[in-house]
Amino acid sequence: MRKKLVMFLMVASCLQTVPADFFAADIEVPQTYEDESKIQVLADDVIVYKYRLYNGKPQYRRWNQTKGCWVDSKWIDMV
């Protein structure tokens, strides 16, 4: 009988414990950054094709829109 009483008390005490996430909804943690200047976004270069007609021949040249300079040193004939 004593073993049953001890076992009952152990089970009862385990059932009365508060779950760990019970109070989690009451706590608000602000999300802040220590230094926002450290956040960087790295983007790839944007390459744009430029076309022209020179002496009756179509040509193209690549322009780096991000850096503002030509990728190719000369115009390239298409035909």
C-alpha cells in the first residue's frame, strides 16, 4: 500500500509541473540591431547590351550598369 501511495504522489507531482513554454507568450523581446551600418547587400553586376549600326554592320557592346563602364574595350560585329 505504501508503494502505491508513493507512486501516486510521484505521478501527481509530475502532472502538476508547468510546461516550459507556458509563460513564453508573456515575454516580449525587442528585435534590434547593434549597428545597422554593418548590414550590407551584395548584388551582382547588371550587364546591358548596347547595339549600333556602323557602316551598315550591326555591332554590340556590353555596358556594366552597376559600375558605369564598358565591359568590352571595342564594339563587336554581329555578322
